[in-house]
Amino acid sequence: MTEEQQQPEQAAEPRKVVNLDPRSLRGLAHPLRMRLLGSLRLDGPATASQLAQRLGESSGATSYHLRQLAEYGFAEDAPERGKGRERWWRATYDGTYVDNQLARDADPEVRGAYNAFMYEHATQHATEVTTWIATEQDWAQEWVEAADISDFSLALTPEQAAELKARMHELVEGYRGLTPEPGSADTATVRVHTHLIPTRHTD
């Protein structure tokens, strides 16, 4: 370790995570809004026109839905990036937490928004995986060997499954403090998906 490198607990900054309530869930549960927010988080601040080009949408649509994201607190101006009349946007939070109890909310609109959010979330995961498969040959062999698409089946109780979920999240979070220095060679944003779901046997 060099003197310039920090210990993981010093290097990692607390993440800003928003807990969705019924109102904010309804505001976010839209495919384009979720894609816009994901792009702002992964790729950084951008204008409506830049986001339109990234996502293959019209700038009118991205501009409208960015304003909606701002209204619900998910996006905000990035004035330090703007020049002249350009309006730059950035994500307000680093992550989003949704309580699964919203799936059982008494309001059918909230339940519908929860389902829409989760289906779009799953769609984005599938898109990222299929994009990797389609572009795998463009990456160095070291990245191909480091990548992983696996699934496992375990017989667990709900308590054991909850413990496993917590331990997986703890493991992933532990790597945030190991982020290489800016400009380090061969560094990429790594997407980690976790799906821990019970299944029933089909006969």
C-alpha cells in the first residue's frame, strides 16, 4: 500500500439512498423515467438531448420526464456543468430502496406502480445481461474470465434466505471502499445483480 492510498473505510463515502413511499413510487414507476435515472447514475450528469441520444428517445420526451423526476426528487440541476442555455441534470440519490410491503398496499394504484417498477427493474437487468453476451468479444480476456452469469438452488428457510441476502449485500458493499484511483488502467463499472427468490416445483 502506498501512502496515497486510503484504507477502505476511509475511501468509501456514505451512499445517498432514497426509500420509496407510495407517492415517490408512483412518480418513478415509468420505464423511461427509470432508464433516465439509471443513465444519470451510471454515466453521470447530462442534458436532455444527450440522454435522448443515449436512450434512442426524443429530446422532448426526455426533457418532460426529467422534469417529472425532478418534481419527485430523483433528479436535480447540475449548474456547474451548464454553459449558456444548456440545462444539465444529475441524479439526486445514488440508489433506491423499495419496501416489498408496497406490493400489498391497500391502494390498487400503489400496487400497480410497484409491479410496474419491479417489471421494469427486471427488464433492465435482462438488458444488461444480454448486452454483455452480445459484446463479450469486445472485452479483454481478463474481463471475460472475471465476469459471471450463474444460478444456484438451495433449500432454505425464510430466515436463512434473509441471512444469505444480508451477507451478499454486505459483501458487495465492502468492495465500494476498494474503488481504484481515478484514471487507473483497466477499470470498468461492474454491475452486480442479485436475485434471491423462492420457487415451487412443477410436476
